[in-house]
Amino acid sequence: MRASLPSSFSSDIPSSQAAVDIFKGLWKSAFPPQSGLVAGTVPNFEDARVPWADRVLGGLRGRSILELGPFEGYNTFQFSQLGATPITAVEGNSTNYLKCLVAKETLGVNASFLHGDIRLYLEHTERRFDICWASGVLYHQIDPLALLSAIARVCPRVFIWTHFFDERISSNPERYPNFVPQQDVEKELDGYRCMHYCRSYLFRKGQRPASFSGGHDTFAYWLRKDDILAYIDKLGFSEVTIRGVSMDHPAGPTLSLLASKPDGV
């Protein structure tokens, strides 16, 4: 039996909106207002974290960026608008990858999108980048320490936005039902040992929802904030600017930071 992908035909006049409508009802992000395109509702293309990083780093123009998990290409668009180049974005979710290609074509994003596993890319690429943008990916990993170690191999600067584990999660299981303390494990990498806290996506293998945008397995491991900071310091990212810590996110506490190696290599 031949493999096949579902396809459809458009009877509309060819346009950028027709391309966006391939994923009608599946977009989370509202496209930039000036584009006139109708997609989702969340203003991700106006993400305040990118201009913040632009200011802290003294400008992104002319700098190479490796973006991990671009989702719908909104930060990629912002990098391109600020003059970063070259931009490489690696997306493991096939639907999100295709969404990124639609965003690239309709908005003129100057970036290359690759489809595949972000950690495998980091571990095998011979390229080096000025900045790694790791927003919304660390807490979707089975081995988050290994991802951080792989980032350190190719980038002297990293922006991280991530959820982290905190005592209020274990003390409030009704609010955080995804966590499975019986599957928490202690892991070690590069001589650093810490607890990894299991968070289930609450679906069985092979039953991933169509709109799912998490990791590739049925669960992931979260780290404590102090362990994230200690481990990136061990990797050489000793200059850390914390943008914010929030304990109010409905999914769990969040941390955002920009970390650099002092020698820039």
C-alpha cells in the first residue's frame, strides 16, 4: 500500500491568505497587523522578549541565530526584521514546520527552516552561531541537561525561556495534575547530578492530539531553577541576565534569561 498524505485543493484566488488558510483553525499566533492576514489570536509576532534581547546584546543585526523550536515562526520573523543573519530555525513537529514555511513565504522572513530533532542537530552540526534562541523547548526534553550541553557546544550565548519545577507543584497536585512523582529520576551529566521531575502530556503513545506542540514523547522532565542556573554556569555561561521569574503561569513557574560565555566562544 502506497503511503500518502492528506491533500486538498484551493478554489480561491492565489494569495498569502490562501496559504495561511491551509492551517485555518490551527494557528495560535495572530499575524502582524500590517500584514492584513487572519490566522490565530495570540500576538506572538509582537513578542517583547526579542526586542529585550536586542537591547541587552547591543543589537541582533548581522548576528547569526540558531532558533530551536520556532513553532509558528514569530520570533524568526522578529529576528529577520531586526537584521539578524543568517538565521537557522530547527523544528521537530511536522505541522509546525510547514506553518513556519507558510509564515516565511507570506511575510518574507529571511531564514532557513530545517525539520528534525533539535538535539541531534546540535550534536552533529559543524556550524557555529552567535546566539541560540531556546524559548519553550527545555521543559519538553527527556534529557534537558544534554540539550543545554549541546547548545554550549555550538553557541557562546543563549536565550532561554522555560518552565521549571518548584515545591508548589508537588504541594498542589490538583492544580498540576500532569506531574508523576513516582517517575522522577536523578540523572548526572558532566559531573553534575540533579533531580528530573516527570511531567506527563496525559496521552498515550500514538495518540498525540493534532494541535499538540510539546515534545516527541508522552512525557518530559522538568528541572529546578537553581539546577538550570548551576548547570549553565558549569558549561561556561557565567554571565547571566535574568529577564524574569514568574510563579503565576497556569502550567507552572517560568524563567527567562540570557546567558553568555565571557570569552564569547
